[in-house]
Amino acid sequence: MNIFRFAGDMTHLISILILLLKIYATKSCAGISLKTQELYALVFLTRYLDLFTDYVSLYNTVMKIVFIASSLAIVWCMRRHPLVRRSYDKDLDTFRHQYVVLACFVLALLLNEKFTIQEVFWAFSIYLEAVAILPQLVLLQRSGNVDNLTGQYVLFLGAYRGLYIINWIYRYFTEDHFTRWIACVSGLVQTGLYADFFYYYYLSWKTNTKLKLPA
Amino acid sequence: EEAESGHDEL
């Protein structure tokens, strides 16, 4: 475990908790894509199938449980919470994410480290995480609503991606057998999509601040 | 700290 990966895990966790707290505090999920949050929950559920079989460390196990619980809590809030669900932009969050899930699963069947259930689902979760932001990106382009997508959320999400890439570079130079091409290539694609999301976030945020200024 | 499945990253 290196500091970059630890910091990356922490910023990733904080970004999820910021979103969860924001939804819970404002009792609103306007501008947030339920589909992206469902994809994230699916990423954690399919990636941590080894939660009860492989014990890596207490940290690893605790973090897996926290990631699964927090991502499911966001989905539950957006689907079931009587107040929150009313503010969901159902008719704007129309990205057909089932095709993305299917494409990632087919790719995982073809490109994986070992053709076992666990490895195929692990590769699936890696590919899915890379494209999970797409419904949120589409919703942001359509609604321009950044009320619940706070700047801190975007900041920590960016920090998570950046730190993980530094972690891979660090491990590449310090460990001889570090070959995680699936995670690295997919992670780079994910970071590229996040950069696109951040760009549209900035545009929406700029427009909103202009709109909010006294006319 | 490697897991049997070799995935030690979250």
C-alpha cells in the first residue's frame, strides 16, 4: 500500500460521502443521475465478490463494505426516500445504461486476466467504472443543474482519479511484477471521461453563477 | 498483501 493509493481511496470515499450527505441534508437529488449511481453500486458489488473469500487486510475489507454500503445508500435514497425521490429528474436521466452494462460484460468475457467467474466480474467492474459517469455527463449537459453536484464532490472525484494514476506509475517503477493493464488502460479512459465531465461541470457552474448574479 | 485473486486495489 502506498500513500498515493491510500489518499486515492480516501478521496474516493469522501466524494461518495459528500454526495450522500448532500442528498440527505437537502432531501433533494436534482441534477444527479440515478443511473450513474446504480452503475457505481453495481461496480462495487461485482468487484468485491471476493469480499468473503479473499482476506487481503482489515483496511481492504472495511473499505469494500463501506463502498458497497454508501453507494447502495445513495441509490436507496434516490429510489425510496419519499422526499428525495420527488426531485429526481426522471425524464432527463434517460441514458440507456443497460447497453453499457451489456457492452462491458461482453468485453469482460473477451478481455480478462483469467476466465473465471470472479475474474470476469472483476474485469466487468473495471470497464463499468470507466463509463459509469456517462449518464451523469448526459444529464449535466441537458439540465445544467449543479445544485447537488457540489464543487467539493467534483474536486474529490478528480483527486481520486489523479492519485490512482500516480499510484500506478509509482507501482510500475517500484514493483517488478506490476502488470495491471486492464485496470490502467480502463482507468485512463475513465479519467478522460471524468475530464469531459469536469469540463461540462465548469461550464454549467459558470453559467449558473452568471444566472445567479443580480440581473 | 496480495489477495489470491491478485487484486489488492479497491
